[in-house]
Amino acid sequence: MHIGFLFKFFIVASLPEKRKLGFLLMNSLKLENKIAQQVPHPRGRKILFKKEWLALYRVYDRRGKLSFEVEFFQARNRKFRRLIAHEEKKAHLIWQKLCNEIVPLQFDQEKERWIISRIISPPRRFNGARKDFTLNFGPSILARKFEEYCEIQLQKPIERSSKTTVIRICRELLKHSGKSDSLTNKIVKTYFKSKMAPGNHLSPDTLKSDRTEIRRLATWVGIRNLDELFKDIYIPSRSQLRDHGIEFNSRDRRHLERQEVLHFVDSLIKFDDPLTKPVRDALVIQLLFGSRPQEAPCAEILPSSILISGSWKYGRKKSLKTASKGVESIIIPRNKIIDAILFLTNCHPKPIITDDGAKVFQEIAISAFGTNGSKLDRYCLRHTALTWLILTPGLSSKEVGDMAGHMGARMIQDVYASRKVKDQRTWEEAMPLAIRDMPRTWHGFLLECVMVALWPNLKNGKKPLTDPVFQQLGKILKGGKIKREEMDLF
């Protein structure tokens, strides 16, 4: 050690002044980095400010990265935290804005709603692969290839459930592979056979998702002929499983018939919980335009159109599902029928928690259809709207596809245009009130459903002429384009 020090000293002494200074500076920087590596990153949370029931925290994660959260204290010492920013300056600005707007609230649910309606959290920092995943699949060649594939998937910024699914599929395929060093048709067939047992049958959607993941895995392993790999593997449809009396745990996403829509809209209008009103308004947007459940809460009601530029998922605003393919926003023009529906429902959607949206839909569906409503999924509103929009005269597949956020008209034409509906009545026959000059379209039908829910006596010809809401509705439906006075410039 002493010899090395003397050797380095003589080398530095023999160098010119400029090079000597640079050498010493480089060694000092190395020493600082070494000391910094020995000092652990600050970790944990510290309260910065507190006002009434709200508090601002500074948080360091396990890698020393900084973020800021607001929280309030719930009953039984449970806490609700929400990420607001990663930069200190931005966090202080948001905190100051919250302090200026804070209102006295009593219930935890009200406080949670209040925070959610005012904050859109930034994307959380991704820290790479999680260390709690074990990838020790075994010594075989196939197991090593599966481990490499899983390590790549763990590095991607995808949901934890997706990573868990990939690892589960790999483990089960290896369990059925025995001593085989390659993925074969026999292994894949055994895997799907175990998932289609009558007592424990997975849903067709889950089986199709597993098939897609196994295709990716097979391509990574190096299998060229995927058709041979999935030979004689057939995934039954929902109707085929029902015909054979096989049950599986899955929500029903069928479209609603027009008579069912009438009952659902009646329950939707009568659902008047002020805390979950933004959730109900998002369901109205779904019924109008066939929006996805996560995108409907982000709809902005503009004077001449409706703009959907994001989706609300896992407590934060994300881009549209089709943003990576060029569709970054959905713009739907307004007309007097849409204006009338938005007015009567007082529709003002806001970002909401996804689970709460599902619960509200279940309450409304059970109120409308009884126990059968508990089996329905929120996605059925999207399928309902798109099914009846494509059957509306005057709307092309391209226009319906743009409204729904699809890439083109092919999906609409292949799935919804060929869908069989039980209600074979014309729009003229199906209208609940048959109002003169009311468009015989899906939106005209929805407007009459809302009017029946608000004024049931309209079916008997009794008009609520003294009701101010009814009077305002008449002005909206009769009002045409406002003629602007032309200015004489010269």
C-alpha cells in the first residue's frame, strides 16, 4: 500500500502543472463519489405543512427519489395519500391552491372526493424490475429461455398484474413440459385442457388473453410455425359454454335491448347521490357515445363539442388507449338533441376511482333489472351505444368508429354491424313518446327515455308546462343557430 502511494506521488510530481492539477481534481471527484455512495439515501416521509384536515408530505423512496403527497387522516388511523408532484416548486403551488380552496368536510369519503376532483397525479416513477418476483424456473434449456423472457417483461413499465400473469403462464407451461427442451403442441394443449375443466373453467376472454401471451412467448423461444403449435386447440364462446351448462366467473358485457335501456335510464335518472354524481355522469357519456369506462370520466363538455383526451385509471390520468397508434383525442360535435340530454341529466363528468364507478353501475343495474343486473359489466353500456349507433340511419361506420375511439371502421363493421338484436322494431315504432320532429335515432331515443324518467305522465299526454326545466328544454329543442349581425366595415 505504501509503495503504491509513493509510486503515485512520484508520478504526480513529475507531471506538468496543468496535468498535475487535472489529475488531483479527478482523484478528488472520485473520492467524493465514493463518500456519497457510502452515505445512504434519505428515505421516508416528513410532514411539511398542515392545515385543518389536510397535510403535505415530502417523501423519499428507497432509491432516494423525491416526491410530494397530500393526505388526510381517516377513522381507525387509516390514511389516504395522493401524489401531487415530483418537484418542490410545483408541489408548493398545488398546496397553496388547495389551502385557498379547502372547505370544512366531516366524512372521509367527502374528503377523498374533494382531493380527487382537484388533483391529477403525475405518472409515478418506474424503478425497474421488482425484487419480489422469483424467476428460478429450473435448470432446463426451456426454463432458461423463459427466465430471460420474464426478465425482459419485468423491466417494462406495465401493470403488476400483467407481470404476475406472464410468470404464472411460464411456470405452468414448464410444469407440463417434463424434460422437454422446446415448447410443443402437446404442452400447450395440456395447459389449455387444465384451464377448461368443467368445475374450474376460465372465461373465454381470459383464455384468449393467455393464448396471446403464449404466442409472444413462443416467438421469443424461436418457434416459427405458430399454427402448428396451436393445432386442435379451440376456445369456446360464451354462448357455447352456456348451452353446455358450464359456468365461469366473468361479467356479462352484452348489449342492452331498447326496452332494457328504457328501464336503465329510469334508474340512472333516479340515482341522485351527490357524492357519486360524477360517476353517474360518466355513465351518461358512455350511453351517448359508446366511450370506454376509463375514458368517459375525462370527457370535457365544451360549448360546441365534447373532448375526450385521456383515460382515468388507477387513480391518475393517462393517455387514450389508442394514443400510441395516433388517436390522441376524441372530438364529438354537439347538436340540440345532445345538448338537451346533457341539460336534463346535468352531466358534468370528472375523474373518478375506477372501482367506485363499477360499484355505482352495479347499484343502478340491480335497481333496473333486479338480480340479473349484478352480472352486468360497465362495458355493456359501450356495446349498447355502439350497437344501436351503427343501426342509426345517417351514421357511417367511420363516424361511429371515430366517436368510440377506434382506429377505423373495420372493428365497427366486423363486430357491431353484424350483431343480432332481439328488438327488430323500426326507430319509428320504438320511440317511447313518438314526439313530432324528434329524430328517429339513438340519441333521439335516449332523449325520450330521459323525458319519460323525469315526467312519467308524458306517456298519457300530460305536459308539465309550468315546470321551468320543461320550459328550458323547449327552448333548447326549438332554438336554431344564432344569426350574428354583420358589421359594416366601410
